[in-house]
Amino acid sequence: MLNNYFEAIATAVIEEQGLLDKFIGDSLMAEFGVPRSRGDRQEALAAARAALAMRSSLEALNAELEREGRPTLRQGIGLHFGEVIAGNLGSSQRLEFTVVGSSVNVASRLEGLTRRFPEHSILISGELLALLGERAEVVPLGEHTVKGWPTPLAVYALEGLRPEA
């Protein structure tokens, strides 16, 4: 079941030209704009489209699981925009290309906040919303303090994207 889930969500990242970084337990870590950027706004839109496609893929998988009488799955997605350090990290025995930095931690904290908002599976920061602009259909969820970030973070639930004007 987990492999079917990963296949569906990984496909969403790849179709939007994101970098599929790693699988961590039942999670997937992906970046947009690394190692080469198409521009901040384009990468933000690609990340949002991928997240929305992941949500749709999970809905289809859950419908199949329900038909089979099996338990359904829930996902939480956190999206943030900011600087990262990208490169090979590890030891002389094993290196792995990845990203590190406070922006990575913020995205992870947003994903964690989805547990407090079970009706919203995709949470984004105000920084990402600024790049999405009027295209983003969001529900404001207020400011939240997250571990490792010095100030409260404006958090929004991403509901969809409006077509380009």
C-alpha cells in the first residue's frame, strides 16, 4: 500500500519538474528550484500544483481502499519558500544530495501543523502565498509559532489554484 501511495505522490513531483529528494518513513521530501530554478514564482506554482495533485491522487487511492474495505490514508503537506543550502551530505561511505536550512525545517513544521487542522491537508506559509499571489485559493489559519523559527508564521490552507488571468 505504501509503495502505491509513494508512486502516486512521487509522480506529482516529477510531473512538475521538482526534485524528489528522499522518502522518510511514510513521508516524501521534495524541492522545487534546486539545483536549477525557473524563477521563484514558477517554482512556487509548480510546488502548489504538485501538492494539489498529491491530494487528488490520495483521494483516488482512498476511494479504491474503501471499495476493498480497507482503512484509508491521510496526508499532510507543508510548503514554504526560502533559502536552502543544497549539496552532497553524508560520510565518505555514503553521500546523498539534499537540502538543509531553516526553510526546510519550516516546511516540515507546516506539515506537522496539518494534524491540528485535519480538514486541511496542504498548509503554506505567507512567503509562499506572496509568490502565488491571486492565483491561490486559501483559507487563513492565523499566525503560529513553530519550533526553530524566530517569529510567528502566517499559515494558510491551500484549497486550489485559480487559472492564469
